[in-house]
Amino acid sequence: MNPNSPKRQHVLERTRNIGIAAHIDAGKTTLTERILFYTGMIHKIGEVHDGAATTDWMEQERERGITITSAAVTTEWWQRAEEGTVKLFPEQKQRINIIDTPGHVDFTAEVERSLRVLDGAIVVFCGVAGVQPQSETVWRQATKYNVPRIVFVNKMDRTGADFSRVFDEVKDKLGANAVRILIPIGAEDQLIGQIDVVNQKAVYFSDDDRYGSTYTIAELDGALKDIASQAYDELLHAVADVDEVIGDKFVHEEPISLEDLKMGIRRATIANKLIPVTGGSAFKNKGVQYLLDAVVDYLPSPLDIPPAVGMNPDNEDVKIEVKTSDHEKFVALAFKLWADKYVGKLIFFRVYSGVIKKGDTVYNPRTRRAERVGRLIQIQANEHKDIDACYAGDIAAMVGLKNVTTGDTLAAEKYDVVLEPPTFPEPVISMAVEPKTKADQEKLAIALGRLSEEDPTFTVKTDEETGQTIISGMGELHLEIIIDRIRREFKVEANTGAPQIAYRETITKPAGGEGKLIKQSGGRGQYGHVILAMKPNEKGKGLTIENKVIGGTIPKEYINAVIKGITESMTNGIIAGYPVIDVHVDILDGSYHDVDSNENAFTMAAIFAMKDGFKKAKSILLEPIMAVEVSTPDDYQGDVMGDLSRRRGQIQNTESKGKLSIVHANVPLKEMFGYSTAVRTLSSGRASYAMTPSHFEQVPNNIVEEIVSDRLG
């Protein structure tokens, strides 16, 4: 049965949902801008460094020249039929939905939620810097969601660009089964085109004022012919190894047409067995059109990927297959919320099956409530176009739903199905925030509520001891942008305290704990008694609880109250009141009173038992450790390493790339505040660095006292 509704403009087979992801400064936004230009979506190219890029539309993005929020755009592409070259879908209108994601580690949640709903990705690497830490993070995120990808080695016009080196790094550092399909011809200021490996042709881009929209296709000769021939052999062998159809033909020495080979590359890429690699320069307009052809040829349509699998919210073991078709029941995933000053709360969603029309009612299986869709909007970065209907495979936004959070499933009425939501990392840094005037108190609360709704890695809580409002996020820049948005978008001036670090506590040895609550004050008293044992859990396992009570010494109806007490006690450790992680607790024994026992008494008794256990189980304080990578000219390597050591950093290794030294170190987050200024001063502004959260480690004793007195002082 044809999965397409007769009313839809773009059939599913000719739809591509792709993301553009990479390390900061690899050129993702510039590439998106060129794609929009060549597809006719914009008629003038805006540059990031001029603050005029289409998808970087927030003021904060334009000022800093970085992407902060993932922007969605929809465009169309026709593969041009060209003599002497084979393309899989020539002269067919393809719809491409693109999400340009941030590269800065502080906004990793934006990448995570985008990759969760995309079918394919272009991963961009800088031709000079190659594989950097954040590109490794993005790669892991794409692998987690099984997203097929194409690599674009960008900035091949820059001094020091080396396509072969980056290609080797993609294979070695990322473990990718990479194959070259478009090899740059020349590099630096001699970059003139690409070798099309499959078609064995040269594509030369003209340097006229039409932004490289004109190019010529020529035969290969000399050294280029040798490079192309060797790359073709490697490509053919790689496809034959992972694709059954091509493998059979190869073994039986049957002829393999270019169309066969392209179909083989397509199958292997979609199955995540092969990564096609292309190279060029988005800024110099060289290689973008053929990259778009590769997106259409090799990345999947919504029909090429396995159907999404949901589950029944009442029984997680019941799996429900969500088929990609307009004729099935409506199911979508709300992957992002955005407060728009003109239309109110925008809910970005990806439709997995069925059709949604303006004015329809959608059901949220989490809240078990149905709400009406006010408007459906096609997003073009910050421009909105109203549409009447949204079909399977589409990405759009809706207005009108109130009770929705990131990761919610939206479904047809009374259809209980929950899709896997994206997962988000824990915030690592906190600071206190308060309005400058009492009158702004309420406005600040509204602003923080809105922003935490939008961003799952930004949390707001009130410190019960001090009454302060504490905001937490992924890094200094993250919180700086949040404060800036509060000022500009919500017109609230706020004071902030120094950033605080999200320390954790844990235990290091097994111990028992006992807690009793006995209160007699005339009338009904309170009685609860809990005995438990605790031991350190595996790293990252969190809290696990096992009920080992026999003989009803704690009645069944009070076990949940005990579990509640155990869980509550994990929010405040005994060293400095930080959350406790990675503990296994066995509930062993206790006693109860026929009249005086109640749930509250057992919850309190469990909390006392846990505190008792923490004291005996040798609690320690843990701090977040960052993986730091500094790229510095060789002359400053010694100074940089010395400075990192003074910051309690452990140097992991160093490597050379041309005249640059790359220093890898693990450094406590506490010591990294203000590092950007320090590293600039050390290197006369010539070094750059990136850091990503790595793990938690024990805090040295001499520093524990300092932290405790700061926290409790």
C-alpha cells in the first residue's frame, strides 16, 4: 500500500530529514547558508562573521558568531542530469528539512534532541583542525541514535588544510568505515574543484561572482586519474565487504554498473556500515552542490529507516511499531519547545506516522489529556509560514498546546503510545540569581520557567537553606547566554552570584544503617523503624534498592514509604549536603506499631537510617572533571602544560598537527573558571581550547575543607 496521502506535495521517498553537526567553528552554519542559497531558499548569502547568517538569528548568536539554538529550515533540491555522470534521482524534486545544530559543548542538548528526530546527518570537520573533542561527542550521539551520516571536510581553502589527514583521523579516532566519494582537487588557495570518485570525473568550480553556482565537468588526467582510480578500487572493495548484492556480483565477477554501485553505497550508508566522505569549502562555494547530490543519493528517506518503536505507558514490555505512513494513526515526538515573542509557545515536532491538521485534537499519553492544535507552522529559521496539514516524516511546529514538555509523544486521541524521548546530560555548573528590584521578582520567575521548559539541561531550584534561586547549566557560556536572554527577551535585570560547581557525594565501603522515629504526644503517636544495608554501586548506576524484608516486620503498605525516604535522603549527603550518587541499598528489617505506624513515620525512619549508614560508609566528595584539549603553537606548549598542571590537571597525551601542539588533559571544572582569558594571555592570543564533561573524581582532602566551609559558611 502506498504510504503517501494523495494530498501531500512531497512524497516520503523524496524527503530527507538531515542535521548539520560538528565541532564549534568547523563551518556548519556557513554550509547551511550555502545550501539555502543553492536551493533557491535565499537569494543573498549571509556570513557568520558579519552576523548575517539566516539560521543564526538570535542576537546572542550574531554577536558571538556561534550557533546556540538549533534552527530548522525546509528547502528543495533537484539533482541536475549531467552527461557522463550517474545520479540516482535526477530531475526529481526533493524536499530537504535541515537542522543546523550548535557546536559548543554547552549546548550539547540541542544536538542530542535534533539527532533523536533526524534520519541522517552531515558531520562537518575542519580541513585544518580535523577531528576535535566536540566532533567526537557529536559522533557518539549520532551512533547512539543509529543516524546514518556523510562527512564533509570543510575549509579546504585554509592554510594547512589536509584532506587525507582528516580522512585518516575519521577512520582512526572515530573508528568509522569511511570511504572517499568526493576528493578535493588542490588545497589552500589552489582549491579548484572535486574528484567525483564514482563517476570518475573532475568537477571544476568557477570563481565568478555567482558564488560557485557554475561548474564544469571534465575528464580526469595524469595524477588526478591515478588518485581517482585508487579511490574507486577502495570504494568498490569497501561496498562489496558490507553489501550483499554488490558482494555477490564482485565475487562472481559480474559487471557492476555505476547505478548498482551507488545503490550499494546507499544501502550500506543507511545501514550505518559505511560513511561516505566528501571535501570542499563552503565559504569559497566549492563542493556544496555535489554534497547535496550525495545527501539525496545516500542518506535515507523516512521510509528507508526502521519504523519507530513506541511502548505502552502502562506496560513498558508492550512494544508498539509506529509505521511511516500517512494512513496510520497520528504519532509525533515533541523534541523542542521555544518561547516566541510573536506567537507564544512553539512546539517543534517530528511526525512519525499519520497526518495532523490545523484545529485537530492531539493526545498526550504522559498527561492523558487531549488539547487542540491552534496553528501549524513551517519554520524557516525565525520566519513562520502557516500550513494546513503536516504529514508523516515532516518536521514542523505547532501552537496552542499548553501542557507539553520536551520529549513528550503526541498522538491521535486515546492512542496510548510513548516514543523514546531524547536523553540529556546532568548540569555541571550553578549560580545564584536574583532580580535587581523587588518588582521584577515575578517577571524573573516567569522567564526562568519559560527557559527551563525550552532547555532540558537548564534547571531552576530554590536553595531551602538560603532561599536563593539557583540556576544550573552545562557551562559558563550556557549560563551567560541564559542571563543575557532574561535581560533582552524578558526585560528583567538580574544580579548573579559566582558560578558554583555541581559536586556529588558517594560512599566507599559497605555499611549498615538503622533509623527509628518514636513520638508520643497524647493521642496518636508516630512509630517507624527501619534497618538497611548499603554498599557502593557501579559507576553511573545511580541508586538501586532491593526489598529483603521477610516475615512482614515492615508491612507491605509501608515499603513504598521506606523507598521514598531512601530516595529523598540521596538528595543531601552528609559532607556538604550535595546529592549522593551510585549507592545500592537493601531494606533488611524493622518493626511497626499497630496504632502509631504510618507512611510518614516510615519515610522519616528510612531517612534516619540512610544518614546513619552514610556516616559509617565513609562518604567522600566528588567533583566534575573536564576533558580539556588545548591547540597551541609549539612555542607555547611548555607554558600551557605547566599552567594545566597548576590547575590540578593530569596531562593525558600530546600530539602534533603541523606547527600546532595538541595537549589533552583531565582538569577539575573548579580550576577552569576564567581559563579562556588565561590561555589567551599565555599564548599571545594564538591558542584555543575546548572542554567536555568527562567524569567525577574524588576531591583531594585539603580542598574538601575549603568547599565545605564555602558551602556551609
